Amino acid sequence: MLRFLITIVTLFTGVLFTAAQAADVKNLRVWASPDKTRAVLDLSASVEYKLFTLSNPERLVVDIEASDVVGELDLAGQEKYQGLVSNVRHAKRSNQDLRVVFDLAENTRPQSFLLTPAGDYGHRLVVDLFPANSTKPTVRTVKDVQPEPEREVVIAVDAGHGGEDPGALGANGTKEKKVTLAIAKKVKAAIDKEPGMRAVLIRDGDYYVPNRQRFEKARKARADLFVTVHADAFTKRSVRGSSVYILSRRGASSEAAKRLAENGNRSDLIGGVSLDDKDVVLASVLLNLSQSATLQESHHVAEEVLSALQKVGKTHKNYVESANFAMLKSPDVPSLLVETAFISNPEEEKRLNDPKYQRKLAAAITSGIRSHFHQRPPPGTWLAANRKQGQHIVARGDTLSGIASRYSVPVARIKEVNRLNNDVIRIGAVLVIPTG
Ligand SMILES: [Zn+2]
């Protein structure tokens, strides 16, 4: 009797399951790496699908049962990463099924699989395209069904000035370019220790990089934030303290106007969205939108950095300042400028040369950046995926085993997720608390 009941229940849920199969295709993401191009369709539910290739011209056809497109299935904004995919089209077939056609740049060998929800991602259909003449395995391996790795948040750390541009000079001859590099390197080291974050240095030696190239380098690194490190100077030697700047709104809009006016240089302004084929009005709207979102993020992270700096020492002003600095004019990468201290103040000049103080400044800048990205992690990042699993800010007296038992998570798991090599935890550090 019991077995009979179970069969009935199974049959019934089976029917329900089939009825609930209709899925929405919400989005297409592509990502080209040196050995393959990955296309990911974000789905509202798991699907049944078929996949085959056609030649002359090369195409990959994906037929998805009982599905609709509700989002954008195109390459807009991802042109840089489209790799072997030259175009994407879709159409409904027999009023029910969805056909997605990938036009391909060359003959490829596809591999495909479905992924179940993980982190910030829902159901996904993943298609990996390998060049047909490469030697990659055609057989689906266990490794292929691993969830996609979430990317790290990338911070571009820029040491102000350099080379023939010494920056400001201290009362005792310290060159700004030297202390900015020392601090920037320490910021990079501190950020690289943060789970889910990685830093790149815009310059790593004593040479000059033109301002616009600085954020072009940041964008090439796909940075989520550009932070440029400086030391202030003023004629009055008593003036002291750190300051944090973002681009002023006026500076932002005049820069937008200027860049749009530059003939033939309108593409690639908004994270790879080409503006060339759009008229100037639309282009300017897009650019302003992008810039105002960028400014909002800049302002948030700047406030976090300022409040972290206030714990290290005096700040020059107790609010984030805005100015029309050339190095902050990136339209799509949130940017801030940190004046670490006044090099013209003899006492601060001395401290700026002290590796211990440099480390303190670097730790404060890092903690502000960490706090920002823990609160507002960009989608698709490891931080975004793990934030939902809860966090714990280490307080005085906390121990790893105490935290582990509070959240009923093994110590080893907390250490693994936070990349801790030992049981030492810093007060104020934000630990990601994994679930399950
Ligand atoms: Zn400077």
C-alpha cells in the first residue's frame, strides 16, 4: 500500500514538474579565453535542449523546449569578450520552443551542460566553444560541470606622478612620486590578502604614465575601482591631514562633452559599448547615465575610505571633496583620489617616509574599499555570491572557534572560504560565513 502511494505521488509530482518546465531565457553572457569561448544563457528554470552545428557559414543551433526570451540575447556591451561568436539571433519555433543561433567565426567543437543555481546565479545553460583544430578534449569531463568561478573584484591602484614628474616636494626634499609608489605597493599587498579581491598597480616603478593612460590601463584590467594615491602640498606648512576626492559633477559633464566632441573617438567610452553608431544626443545621454552611476559608486567608496582614514589620523576635511582632476575622468570606472597627507608639513613628511605609517595608511584605504565592496559587490563577483551567505565582523575577544560555533559552521570551512592560513583573526576584519 505504501509503495502504491509513493508511485501515485511520484506520478503526480512528475506531471507538475513537466507543467512547470516552461522557462524564460533572461540573458546571454559571453566570455572568451585563450582556449575557448563560453556562452552562458541565464534561465528561470532548468530546460530540455538540443544542440547541433551547421556549416557554410558556421553556426551553432540551440533548441530549447518550451522557452521564451524575456531579456536581451545580444552581444551589446560584451563585444570585447565574444571570441568565436560573431552574432546571436533567436526565434520561436512551433509557437513553443526557442531556437538560439550563434553565428561563429570559425569551425568549432561545442560542449554544453546545465548548471543549477549557485551563489548569485540561477539555472544556466553553458556552451563552451573550442576551435575545431585545437586539441582540447571533446568528452565532457567532471571539471566541466563545476560551477563557473565567480570573478574577483579588481582594484587598480595608481601611484601618483612618477618619472620626470616628481609631484609635490616636502619641506625636507621628499618627492611625492616616491611615497605614493611605496604606499600604492602596500595597498596592493593588503588588497591581495582580501578574499575575493585583487589589485593591479598602474605603475610599479619610477616612470611617468600620462593621466588618460592610467585609467585606460585600469579599464583594460577590468577594474571595478580606480584609486590614485597622492600626497598634498600647501604653501602654509601647518596645514595637515588626509583628503579624499572624487570627480565633480561639473567636471564629469564637461569631460563627457569634450570626449563626445573628439571626432572618431567616441567608441569604447562606456565599458566597450560602441557609441560610434549612435547619434550624439543618445550618446551623450548614455555617457551621462554611465557617468552618474559611476559617480555614485565613487562617492560611496570615497566616504568609506575617508572614514577609515579618520581612524588613522587627522583628515583635512571631514567630507569627501570633489574636484576636476584629470585622473578621475574615467566615465565607467568609479574613481577616487586619496591625498594621504600633506608632504609640505614637516611632521607629516616624516611620517610619509615611515614604512609603518605607510602600512597604516594602506590598511585604512584597503579597509574603506573592502567595506564598500562588501556592501555593494558588483554582480558576478565572488563577493556578490558570498555576501548572501552572511558576514561576521571580527570584534575584540572573538575567536575562530567561537565564531564557528555561533554560526554552526566548521572552523576549517571558515578558514577555507576566507583563505586564512592560521587561526589569527584581525579585529574589524569581515569574515564571510558560509552556509551549508
Ligand atoms: Zn599628487
